[in-house]
Amino acid sequence: MDDDGIRMCSAEESLEESVAVLELRSLRLESVMFDLEVWMTTLGDARAGARWSGPAATVFGWSADELAQHLRAAAAALDVGAGIARGAATSAVADGRG
């Protein structure tokens, strides 16, 4: 294999590794979000009882909803990043750069 072939293989491997890292991060974030959603639902059910009532329960509910919203936005951003990286890798391979 000549130097150009080695560079092309190396670039393709780098792109594939980048996509794999982004996909793994996205999966981890989805897992964390699922765990948090289960935890928040359980906590929400508990606060519906006498222990959680009044303004404190309302404030906690808003905070939990806001946290979930930020985590969903972060997961969506990772999905977009993974899609862009995947598209770049595909283009590089199709153009003979990867």
C-alpha cells in the first residue's frame, strides 16, 4: 500500500472512531435520561402523598421538568452531531478521502 492509501485508511478510521465515540456518548446520555425519568417519576409519585405538598412540591416539579428538558436537548444535540459525523465519514469515503 502506498502513502496515499495509508493516509486514506487512517482518515477513514479516524472518522469511524469519531462517529463511534459520538454514538456511544449519545447512548450513554439516553441511558442516563431513562434512569432519571424513572427516578423522577418515582419521586413524583412519592411527593403526591402527604410528604410532598404545597409550594415545595411545585418548585421541585418545575426543577425536575427543567432538568429533563435540558437533558433532552443535550441528547438531541449529540444525535445531530453523530448524524453530521456519519455524513462526513460517508462523504469522505465516497470522495476517496477516507
